[in-house]
Amino acid sequence: MGRADVDHWYQLKLNPSPPAPLPTPLVPPYKRGDD
């Protein structure tokens, strides 16, 4: 377990990532020339 891993672990402990938001439906990009 390297030093970077320890720092990362402490960061996760001190600053836990917020719960992932609900996935928003992907809006397909408009195809150029198909409108």
C-alpha cells in the first residue's frame, strides 16, 4: 500500500463522495441533415 493509496484512503474517509444522483435520460444529439 503506497503513500498515494494512503492519502487517497484518508481523503475518502475525510471527504466521502456524495451519493450518485439519479441518472438522467440521455438526449440523443440531433443528426445534422435529418431534420
